[in-house]
Amino acid sequence: MGFLDSVFKRNSELESLFDLDLLYDSSTRSYLKKLALETCINFIGRTISQCEFRIIKDKKRIRNEWDYLLNVRPNTDQSAAEFWQQFIYRLIYDNEVLVIMSDENQLLIADSFDRDEYAVYPDIFRNVTVKDYSFKRSFRMDEVIYMTYNNEKLSQFMDGMFEDYSDLFARMLETQKLSNQIRGIVSIDAQQSLDEEQQTKLQKFIDRLFTSFKKSAIALVPKLKGFDYTETNKGDNNGRSVEELAKLKRDLTNDVANILGIPNSLIHGDMSEYETAIKAYIKFCIRPIIKKIRDELIAKIIDKADYMRGMKIEIYGVTEMNPLEVANAVDKLRASGTYNGNEIRIKLGDEPVDNPVLEEYVLTKNYESADTSEKGGETNNA
């Protein structure tokens, strides 16, 4: 039956079917990296996009052009939410983000740029490109909003780990395909002589046979004299499941979330530990980013003289507590005289109001000093 060797070698599907050659190239599976990064970075971006930026002087909010740019429309093509979500994506994925002010007073996020660093002079940004437009002028550090996230690009840092994960995922995927493969034996009467024309016909018949198995839910095998097909494997997966592939993708996302400070239960929507996870997320992931943004905006928008006179920028909308959830604590803070009404409003994310009552510090009897209250029987004894 030496002629069968040539038949099998000419049919790549038969070769794989009979496990004569199972060498598979592990693909890069770049979508695994994209999936994990997009999931985690966009999670943070959606959070920051809810922020409200307030320029405050003498405990009152100032409504000026910067307030409009930061909260409503930074440029003609983006809303504030879209702008800050893209801002965070660039900051984390590229490890840096550059925002310039155009001649029309629009805030634009640069797609690419070159940075010239100096020791005692402001750094210079050249070849700044936004979309398809490249600015001919250069920008000094004190003219732009520029932030870095960490010491290394997240994408470059994760390349080694993603390569290992992609190799493992590719092997598991190919194993899963093989474990669900339907295999069979084709028997040919050796007494028949097969010339080249008959071999060609046999080859076409076998190709159609396996094509029907791949493309149709029901495939019928004709019974021919001297040709028998016997199925030996009906797709038993030997206990394997696609859940293993899903678990691998979940583990990969968990690793990226851990680096960024996002609790794993939160990124996967697990509500059993929601309260604890959201507090950890705000404290260890969002607060540091908000502080970086606030420090950079203060340095570039408010000059030193105004800052020394009390002008500042505060960011609200994410880190504040829900007033309904902390009503009892608010009552105690007010009744103990620790905070006045407007100070509590600020802590809850609300603006102070012009009400003299809210500027007063209240101390209820429950919090009065023992020296100021009359003790029972002392007056009568006197």
C-alpha cells in the first residue's frame, strides 16, 4: 500500500487528521494584549471622565474660560468626557501625555512629539502632531500640560508576559481543536490497481468527504465497493473545556489590573465584595492619578502669586462619599462642632452656599464639656 503515502502527503487535512504531523506555530495572539489593556485602561478612563474641575478662590468657584475648557468643550471635536478618557488612555498606555493649547484656545492631545530635555531650562517639545497636522512651532514645558504615569511604558513592560501568555493560549486553543476533532479511517482494497487518474479521483472524493464534515452539521458517506470509512473518534474532549481558555484570559486581565491598582473583583463586575473593592480602587488607583492631574493643572493654569492668595483647583465627582450613606457621620461632625455646614458640603462634593447659618460651628449638649453643665444637687447644696 505504498501508494497511500503519496495520497496522504498530498492531503494536508488527512495528514493532520492522522496525527502524522502536529507542529503548530504559536501565533502572537496580539488581541489578548489588546483585550487586557483596553479593559483595564478604559475602566480608569471612564472613572476620570466623570470628574468636575473647579477653580476656587476665597471658597467660591470661578467661572472662566478654563472652567469651560476643562468641563464642557476642550476643543471643537471632543466633549470633556471624551477628552479626559483619551487623556487617561494616553497617560497609561504610552506612559506620558502631552496637551497643547492651539492658537484658537483649544486643548489638543498630541499623538506624537519629540522632547528635548534640559537641566535648568524648560524642556522643549518639537514635531508635535495632532491627527494629521504637525505644528511647525515648538512648545516649552511651561506652555503645555504634560504628565508621566510611571517609569516605563506599560505596553513595553508587559510584552514579555504577554508573549508567554500568548504561547500558552495558542497551545491550549490548538489542543482544544484537536480534542474536538472527528477522526476516521479510510480503507481501500489493496487488490485494486490505482493509476494516476484513479488516484486523482480518489483524492477529490476524500477532499469532498472531509469538506462536508467541516461545513455541514449532517454529512453522509456513500458506500463504495473497495472503499470503507470508519469513524474512530466522535469529538470526545477528554474533560477539556473552553472554560480553560476563558480562565486564561481572565488571569491575564487580573495581572494588568494588579499593576494598575484595580481590584480584580471590581474589573470583573463581582458584586460580592463591591464596597471593599471600590474603596481600595478609589484610594490606591484613582486618588494618585487625580492628584497628579490637579498638581499639573495648578502649576500650568494658576501662577504663583494667585496660588499664594488662595486660588486653587479641586477635582470632584469620584472620590466623594454619598451623602445618604454617611448621613449619621455628617450629623455627628456637625453636632460636635468639628465642621460647619459649608465645610461638610465641600467634603461631600457640593459647593458652599451663602447662608450665615452654615458658617456657624454648632455644639450640641451631648458634646458640651462637663465643666459647663450643672451637676445634680450642687446648686441646692450651695
